[in-house]
Amino acid sequence: MSWEAVIGPAAILPLLAAGIRLAMPIVLAAVGECFCQRTGVINLGLEGIMLAGALSAFGAEYSTGSPLIGALAGVGAGLVFGAIVAALVVEARIDQIIVGISIVLLASGITSFAYLDVFGVTSSPPRVQGWPLWEVPVLSDLPGVGVVLFRQPPLVYAAVGMTLVVWWLLARTRLGLSARAVGERPDAAEAVGVSPRRVRWIGVLLSSGMTGFAGAVLISSLGLFQDGVTAGRGWVAVAIVVLARWNPLGAIAGGFAFGLVDAFQLRVQATSGGVDAAVPYELFQALPYIMTLAVVVLAAMRFRRDAQPAALGTPYVAQH
Amino acid sequence: MTSLVGEPTQREATAAAPAPRRSFVGGAASTVVAVVGGFALGAILLAIAGAPPLAAYVDLFAGAFGSRRAVERVLVEASPLLVIGLGLGAAYRAKVWNIGAQGQFDLGAMAATSLIAVAPGLGALLLPGALVVATATGAAVGWIIGVLKARYDANVVITSLMFNYIIFSALAWSVRRPLKDPDGFFPASASIPDAARLPLLFDTRVNVALLVGLAATAALVWLFRRGILGFWIDMVGASPTVAEAAGIPVRRVLVTASVLSAGMAGLAGGLVLLGTEFRLSMTISSGVGFTAIVVALLGRLRPFGILAAAIFIAALEVGGDDMQRTQGVPAAAVRVIQALLVVCLLLANRVSERTAT
């Protein structure tokens, strides 16, 4: 393996472009989770919800041929599971961590079962087209930046748009202010007329819908579905929220960092000697997770928890 | 009502988690309701998949209990679930959400295989030595996770999960290179020598791992009924600040809970390697680390409940294979039913809490 082939002048631009593409699912999930956690709810089911969104998108696109319907199906699946999470966490006030873990178990079981039941075990997995790359006129011809930023599948642009909308919602609108208030002092927020219950439902549904969409984006770039296709991305997204100190813009940066590492390790594997490489390829497979672990530890050690929403993880009882 | 500091009050904190101490009747009743509810929902799923639910369930249970062979298989399957589940139950009571049992299991199996590979001449010490190494390596990972939580409040779910992926990569490499059987085609270790294999019980096909599980059950029952650590674990789980104020060494308890659960997962890895699989491969665990989470939750974090849940879940796993053969329903349906049982139990617990207070 030559470093030239991985980060040399000819390779660096496609690497960055791939990094952006691979980062999108995590960015979407992390930004949505930022909003959700700001309202005081930890939605730990992201991994399962992303899987459910991925399968729904795959199934919908496979049967209709339309990636758009696939994307909508992904969002829909996310919302369905989000409703289950919200019912358990906001209405029944069951411990949020346990609910999250249970939802992951449920969603991954259902997707595994549904895929096997519908598609069965095949030697070559069924594939879908996904979106073709869309080249932004004029801008995509810019040297360097053009290739990286402006020749991406439309879902990438949609995802960037969504994340900016969520940031704006949280930072600049009344809903965002209400959301943040509920996450800090739900009783005070209720006293001024905000409904913590409604806001938390919105938070959970938003994060789940975006994560379902993230699953659709993942399928679009991979072109197929397999058991466990999300490979821990949902969990990484939750980790990034803490690293980003609950700021959606920080979550975007964190997600991109992960995407870059992912693209890097894939490229290394592709250009190295494969099974005969001196450095085992399994090490590179583990790289994104090692990085996430290091990041979680670093964030926990360095950042004080004052950015954490005060009411995070606490069920709220209405005070009528 | 949240307090001014934003810290959940005692009532709030205990209200939502599966509290270990509750009336036996209330607990048993909610478990029964949960099981019925879970199977009812599962029946809907099976119907959607085109299999007649009643027939599928009959096959499921016949496959698990219909013959002596089947019952033996269930007990063999239940042993690692029990060992891991007990450890997880203890950790979860301290609110140490160890999701990394899968990786700790794999690591334990790897360590045991490594010991046997480098020191095959240990004779009678080989078997206990391998199990000790398996437990120790699992416990080491648990110690790291525990310290990260105790010192820096790092999220245990995420850290333990990342270890899962990292350890799995290490496992994949180890069976492809250093531990690979030179005479074999597949990425797997050499067969475990007879000296290191777990003996069988009497003339059954059940190995002594079951005894290990039962002994662990007894130990944990004692720990939580009489032992001081059990009391501390429950206090820390209910409210760390109150526990600290009461003089309990919260950090040490968190680390101990993590070490205990991870060590038991590692031990289970050694037990499965030396008792059932006899060869290290990438599929040595078949997801048992995650299934054990279901066992711990269904057992409501209490040792006897976990014992019952381990057998029950093992029956579902064994029966599920049969159900797949006769009904054509993917065995993954069993995973769905298990998850549905957990969700239904969470709801049933909640309802019984509301009606009790």
C-alpha cells in the first residue's frame, strides 16, 4: 500500500468527497439527536431506527424504483419507531436508557426478520440504484472544491439543508427556545405556558425521523441492504452529540470527521495488499470505532458538563 | 417535581427504572401479562409473515421441550445466557449500562484460546487456567469502562459498544492469522484439546457450565440479600448523590459493577469455547452477548428471575430453529419476540408501579 494512493494529490479530492458522502447519515442522526437531547430526552434507539429506515428505504425503492419514495419510506419508518419511543419515554415515563436499548433490539430484530422474510438468503444481494450524482452548475467546475462539495448525490444536499434548518430551529425560533427551556427547567417552562410533553414529543419524532432519513441516505450510497448495515453509526451519532456539546453545528463537524476516517480506512483497505498486507486490514476496520472511543473519552475528560441540558434523562410529571 | 439543581429527586429516579424490590405477586403478575402480550404481538408478526401463529408457537415449544435431546440443548444454551445475564443484572442495578458483553465474551474466548495455544502442556491446570484468563481479560475491559464512567462520567453504553466493534475486529484478525489452525481452511483456531474441554454432567450432553451458572446465581442471590456490595449497588443505582451522602464509595461501586459484569461475560466466553464450540471462530458467540441483555431485563435484574429468563430465552432460541425448519419462518422472528417481551414487560412494570403507589 502506498500513501500516495490514499492521500496523494490525485486521491485526496475523491477521498474528501467520499468522506462527505459517508458522513451524511451520522450527521443527520447526530443533529436530530442534538435537538432531542436539548429537550431533555436521550433517544438511544438511533441505531435501530436507522436500520429500520434503511430497510424501509431499500424495500420501497426496490419495489417502486424510485429513490424519492425510498427516502420518504425511511422517514416514515423513523417516525413510527419514534412514536413508540415517545410513548414509552414521554407518556409512560420509562427509563430512557432502557427504552433506547430495547428499541434497538426490537428494530434490529424486525429489520433482520423482515429482510429475510421478503428477500430470503441469496448468493448475490439485491441492489437498488440510489440517486445519481448531481453536479451543481458552475460551482462544480471549481478546481478542488468543486469536486468535493458540488458533485454529490442530491440526498447529501438535502441532508445539509435539513441540518441547517434544525440548527436554525433550535437557535433562532420560538420552538427552539421552548425546547431548550424544557431541557433545562421543564417546570419553569410549563409555568410560562410551554407544554414539555408536546415539545419532547416533537424532539423525539424529529430525531427519529431524521435518523430514519439517515438510513435512507445510507442505503442510497451503498446500493444494498444487509443485516446490521448501519454498523454502529447510530451509536456514533449519540457520542457525537456529547462531543459537540449539544450544538448542532458541532455535530455537523463531528460527523464529518467520522466520515473522513471512514473514507480513509476504506481507501486504505482498497489500495493495500488485502489479506496479505503487512498491517492487518481488520485494524483499519476498527479505526472509526477506536476514534469514536477516543473522542468520547476525550470529551468526557476535557469538557465540563455545564453544556449538558440540566433535565436530560429525567422524566417529567406535568404540574397541573 | 425536579429539584432546583436539575437532579432527579429520589422518587423520580426510582419511579421509572425497574426497581428490584417490589411485591412478589405484583412482579409475577406483570411478568405473566408481559409474556402474554409479547406473544400476542409476536403472533401478529408471524401472521403478517404468512405463518399460522398457533402452529408456529406449537413448533416453537415442541422444538424446545419435546424431547430429552431438546431439553439438554436448552440447558446448554441457557448456561452462557445465565452467566452473562447475572453479571449484567448486577451492573444494571447500579445503572452501569454495559452493552459490551458481546465483546467481553469474544475477548474471553480469545484469551482462553491464546493460553491453550502458547501453553498446551499445563495438564490439569489448562482448563481452570483458561477460564481464569478468560474472566480476567473480560474484567480488564470492564475495569476500563468502569473507570471511564466513575472518573469522567463517560457514557457506558457508547464506550462498551465501541469495545464490541474493536474487539470483534481483533477476533477476526486473530482467527485469520496468529490463532489460525494451520491445517484448516476456514478462519478458525485449532480444535481445543480434550484436556481443556469441559466435562459433561453424568451421562447427559449438558456440560458443567450449567453448574457454574447455578453457582453464580446462588452467589448473586447472597450478594443482594446479605452482601454489603449488593446493597451499595442498589443505592448507587437509585441515586448516586444520596449514596455518596450516605458514605458509600460510589466510584468503587461503579467500577466493581462494571468489572463484575464484564468478567462474567468473559468467563462465559471461555465456557462456550471449552464446552460447546471447541474452536475459536468469528461466530463463536452467535449474538449471546445481546441476548443476555434481554435475559437480564426480562429477569427484572433479579438473580432468580434471570435464571428463569435464561431458560425461557434459551428455549425460544432452540425452538426457533425448529420453527424455522418446519414453518419456514426465519429464526430472526425469535429475536423480535424477545424484544417485544422486553417492551411489554417495561409497560407492565410501569402499570403495576402506578397502581401500587
